[in-house]
Amino acid sequence: MSEKKQLRALDAPFVALGPTGVAIRDRLKHLTPQDEKVLRLVGEHLGRLASRDLAVRCRDGLEHSTDTWAVRKRELTNESSSRWAGSITKATHDQWALARRCQLAHIQSLEAGVRTLMHRLSQPVGEKGAEKAPGGYRTRQEWHAKTRRLHVLEHRLEQAGAEREAGRVHVVRGGRRLLNTRHHLDAAQLTEAEWRRRWEAERWFLAADGESGKRFGNETVRVTPDGEVSIKLPAPLAGHANAPHGRYVLACRVGFAHRGAEWADRVEADRAVAYHIHLDVQRGRWYLTASWQRPAVKTIPLEAARAHGMIGVDTNADHFAAYELDVHANPVGDPHRFFYDLTGTAQHRDAQIRHALTRLLHWARACSVNAIAIENLDFAAEKTREKHGRRKRFRQLISGMPTGKLKARLVSMAAEQGLAIVAVDPAYTSKWGAQHWQKPLTSNTRKTTRHDAAAVANGRRALGHPIRRRTAPPRHHQSDGAGHRTAQAPSGTRGREETRPRVPGPRTRSVRAGCGANAGDQNAQHRSGRSAEHGFWQQDSRSVSRNGVQVAPVPVVEAVDAGVEITARVR
């Protein structure tokens, strides 16, 4: 008999932390030609300073220190201002740190690919793989091609490792994707002039950090409560000022429709608010983005999130499958599906995700629940070309699912609706959900898919229940008297998510003599006599009263078959 499959250890569900930042945006309408000219001049000048500062920071590498930072800031201050220089150097440090994190992720991806290739190349050609380890390649030609790819990945890994040790990073101000678009203008349906305008606008720098205690929370880009926007001009551009102290006041007014009251409370109290001005070249529109930090919000306890049931959600490539569960983890009503389309531009995909989440949150509020259960998905280790080989469509499928952006958006949007997000381990939810819930929830008027069943599985796991359904107890005339014999197990029971072990012997509900857990200890059983009095179970020698009439004891015949004790009554 083969050994039982070992299941992966499951992580306990937890309540996701709430958002710690806020960003709102409004359009700068009715700008005069002079306003646009000044914004372009400021953005170009500060963009050149930011590019130069980033180049210096990249050359410093791991030799960076507070002294080198102070030198860079002093040089930038002479050509802008102290606050502009602080914003530029902070943005430079953030960009360099992001490049280092991406470099580490790239190295880890290369290492995973090399390990997979070496393992598969070590297997015989045509060798079938196990469930947790891939087998060999199908043909000698594929094996030869993968040996060449292994050399390529090893060379890339050696180069990336040397660059990381030396502290070198590769950063493109304006974006690597837009830079590569320059070589494919026909595919992007752009002219060289249009691409050049986008490229220059992306490399501008018009971002100012906020300062608590300063007037309206920001001295560089100041927005008053009534919507007036003024900018502190850099020193070389001070001649364009139209207000005292080298400031330029824009002719437009801004009014934040979303979170406007919260923003007004901050600026009136002189609390820090950061601003970013950018140009959308395609639309020819200027926008102002305001952002600030929130104190860390304490999440509600998991018990409070479970108090009124849960909405279980299963994330898929084109829709969210959701099911409502009550406090006892029983499905309520019909499944709901919220579709979205992840094709097209990044703005279109982002809007689709946002609209689907909005519909999901509104339905959750209508159900009067406190939380939504969702899988803690992370496909970082699942997208590699070497792991899935020829399954190109599957790799494209999981690569197109924006799990990181989805989690961030869901947490922030749910916090505004007063809902908590409970993250659960995604292991086996689709498989066990389909096994235990797809058929019972399907009827003549309701079609339940695997994704709907997986949503139920996520909700049950978040509520602290096993995924499998509760089984009915035996009838009263059988053992246990309709007692505790169910599949439901407490949340602390080890192995409660596993399938029940098979009991050897005939598949009967009652346990025969000599087969129970206490068969060797007769004193632990409810018997009329003691183990010293009875070597086997037998009828007492006393007479039995049946309906008030004394009946002679029934003789007992004992037999042994294949080591199992058999007792029969003789009529």
C-alpha cells in the first residue's frame, strides 16, 4: 500500500493591515499659456537636476554616506532651493533602492531557473516527473536546446551577481518601456515627435514633499483651502515670478471632489501634504496629485471579523467569484460573479479592476458582513519559463493577474467601506472546494462552477472551519445515538483539513467485538462483568427477563476465522 500523501502546512488566516497612505487628484483647468510655459520650464530644469543627481548616486554605489548626500544636496540647492533639493535627493534614494530590490528579485528568478534546468537535464530523456518535481525533457533536441539556455542563464546570473556585489544598478528616468518604444514607433502608432513629447514629459520633475508646521503643509507647492496653487520657483527661474518671495501663482483653482474635506482639514491645520504636478501628453491636460500619510490603523480582531459571517472570494483571470457564508460557514443564497477585462492598456486594466472591486464591496455591504475572505496569492515563483516549460498560455494567464495591485486596491477600498480583509492560505482551495461543494450547491436552477466552490472554501477557511462538509450522524438505533460522529473538527485539531483515514476491515458503522480502540482493555468498556471474569464477551449465566417472562439463557457458539473473533446466536 502506497504511503499517504503529505499535505503542505497551511498558514493561519489573518486580517490584512489597512492602508497607510492617501492620494487624491484634480485637474488644473483653465491654465493660461504663461502658466503652462512656467510649468514646463520648472519641470525641465528640475528634471535635468534629478537626472544628474541620480547618475551621481548610481556611481557612488555602496559607498554612499550622509557626507556624500550632503554634498549632492548643497550642489542642487545652488541651482534650485533647499526644499527642491531635498525632494530631488529623496526621490533619487527611493529610485535607487527600488532598483536594488528589483535586481535581487531578478537574481532569485535566475537562480530558480538554473536549478530547474539542472534538475531536468539530469533526468533521462522522456522521464516522467513526479507531482513535486519535473521530469526529463521529451526529446534529445529539446534537451540540447535547454543545455544552451542553461549556459545563457548562468552567464546572466554571474553578471547580475557581480553587479549587485559592486552596487551597480540600471535605472531609466522616464521608464524602460517608453525608452524601448522609440525603436518600435510603427507598432506603437506614434511619430517621433509624439514620442519625444512623451519622453520629455516623463522626465520632468515637479514633486514637492510636505512639511508639518509650515503654512498649509507645504512651502514649495502651496495649495490654499480655497484652491489657489502657487509654486516656489527655482533660483534661475525667479524672473518669472508673479508673486512675492519668488513664487508663481497659477490662474486656476483646484477642488478635490474625493476626500476634499479630509484634505481641507489637513491644510488648515498646517499638516504635511505632498504634491505632484504632471502632464498627460495624450490628452493635453495638467493634473495635481495630493498625498499624505495616515497613522497605522489597528485592524479588528479575527473574531470580530467572523461575527456576522463572511464573503468568500476566488480570484480568476477574468472575474471574481463570490459567495456569502453565515457564521456557521454555510453558503447563503446564490453565487455572485464580478467580471473584468484585463486586455488593453494599463489604464483600462486598472479601471476594470477598480469597477469590479466596487461592485463586490457594495454587495458585501448589502449582505451586512464585516469582512471579505480572499486568497493570499503570490505568483512570483510560478511565472518562470523553466518551471512550466511549454505551457505558455498558462504562464501568460498567471502573469496577467495583477495580484499585487489587486491586494493593495482591495485593502484600501474596503477600509473606506468599513470592511476588513481576511487573507487565507490558497493551498487546495480549488481542489477541495470542487470536491466537497460544487455538486451539493448545484441544482436545476443554479449552476455552481469550480470557482464558486473555491469561494466557499476560502470563506470556510477564513471562518475557522475545515473545507469539507459536515456529514450526517448515524441514526438513533445505531451506535452513538446520533451523537458526535461528524466531519466537523475544532480549529485547533491537527490534520483537520485532511481526508479521514480509512478504517481497516468491513465498512460498517458499528464496531465489532475486538476491533475497537479499547478492545485490549475490557475494563474501559461498559460491560456487566470484569475482564477477569470474561475472557471473551459472552451472555451472563443469569436468566433473562423478556416481557415479564423468565427466558433461559441463549447458548453461545464461538468461532475464529482468520484471526477475527466471530460470535453467533443459535436459535
